[in-house]
Amino acid sequence: MRALVTGGAGFLGSHLCDALLGEGHSVLAVDNLLTGSVSNLSHLKNEPRFEFRLADICKPFDYGDFDYVFNFASPASPVDYSQHGIETLKVGSIGTMNALEVARKSRAKFLMASTSECYGDPPPEAHPQQESYWGNVNPIGPRSVYDEAKRFSEAMTVAYRRYHGTDTRMVRIFNTYGPRLQMNDGRVISNFMRQALRGEPLSVYGNGSQTRSFCYVSDEIEGILKLAHSNEYGPVNIGNPDEFTILECAKLVLEVTGAKSKIEFEPLPQDDPKQRRPDITLARKALGWEPKVKLREGLKLSLPYFQEVVNAVVAAQV
């Protein structure tokens, strides 16, 4: 099939391009490079079934017909969506509509990359988070530009299915890590790996008791593709249900990197979720999917990438 991947030069988008090509498909990646990087796609420059176009999907576009549209365009890290709040809201609304229009006109299938941020800061009775939970999101808080953009994009996706008959899917992505993750994006794993490899103190916000569930990128992409090829159209959690406190994660990074860095505690950001863990019962039953890579193994697999990036930065400063 011919697939369109918006946000194709991003962390997850570029890995998705690799996986689709691995399945034998042709892929057009579209990205405005606001937060993506062509270096994530440089290994595909001689691949005849792959094409990259520099474009902003907030403007209507027409690159022919497609069999599948994967909408992954959006800033996705706290640093990025805090800096590019308006752009985040626009791509979640206007950009999603434009991508859905391409799918509608092509009679293509459509997969929306949503997020666990739709759940906000859940109460104990909603932990772990099931797809039926409506969320506890502050609509005017500092994180709202991302949370509400994705919640709106889900509503738009459902509306196109309801009113236009577009064949849609929605994945709620939980914390994902691995090679190509931006080094300075403010996410837990990239922060800890960068600080440890540079011999800096690891910044733990709050007392470190808040929890996250980390999914290695190969597991995440496998789950997304299983959803794409299924008939499951409602939102589906794809993430790793193994739950770690932030402090436990910091100690594991120190163990894997061999760093002697200290841990420093800093104020907890506003609206930062205290708990985050997916209930993947639906993914197990409907898709036959569950993650395979444990956090310690995933950190070891990611280590060469982070070492290479840190070494490159150091070399550039010499």
C-alpha cells in the first residue's frame, strides 16, 4: 500500500516509516521540522519506496491518493509544546482535519496518534487508566496546549468516522523511549540519560514518588501496527504496564550508564500527573499485543544512541 506519515521526521514517526517500509509498503513522510529532524530519516535517502516532503499540514495539501494515513504530526515533549503552544493547538485541530480530509478523499484508512495525556492526572480509582476513563485535565493549565489539542483531535477523528464514514483508528500512546528521542526534550528518560552521561546531577521533580510506565520504541511501533491492521476503531492504549517511580527510574539509569551522578530534587511542575500506567487489557484481547522489552533492557539498547549524541555535542564544543 501507499502510506502517508505526517510528522514522519519525528521520534515515533521515523520509526513508523521504517516499520511500514519493512512490511513492503511505499511511504511518504511529511514534516515541517518544527521539532522533527531529517537526521532521523537520513538512512532512508536511497530507499526507492520512501519520499520526504517538507510541509506544514496546517495548510491544505494534496500529494495524491493513499491507502493509509498515519497522523503523527505534533510537538510531543514538555519542552517543545511549552515553547510552541499555538503550533501544537493548530496541528491538533487544523492539521488533523487536513490529514483526515486526505484520508476521506482517498477513501483511505486513518490512524490518529493520540496520547495518555488525555487522561490528565487520574485519581486512584482510575489507576491504571482504561480507555473508558474520560480524564482529569486542566483545560487552561500550562500542559493544556498539548492535552486539549489531542483531545480535540480524537473528537475530530470520531466525527469524520461518524459523519463521513472514514475508516479510523486511535492509539493512546504512553511514555515511549529509545533511539532518536530528542536529547533536550524534557522527557524523563532523555533527561536522565543526558545528565548521567555528562556526569551531571539527575533532576528528579517533586519527591520522585510519582509514577510512569515506559515502553521501548520497538514495542510501541509493533502495537501501533497491530492496531492499524485491526478492526478496532475506538481508542486503544499502547504502552508498557510495568510501573516505576521516577526515583526508581533515575537509579536504574545510573546503574545502566555506570554514572556516579547524584540525584537532586526540584519543584514538581504544575499539573504534572502523579500516576501514569496503561490498562492494556483491550490491546491484549483485540490485538494480541503486549510489550516484551523490560526497562533495564530498553535502557541498555538505547545507551549507544545517547552516548553518540552526547559525544557529538562534546566534540562540537571543542
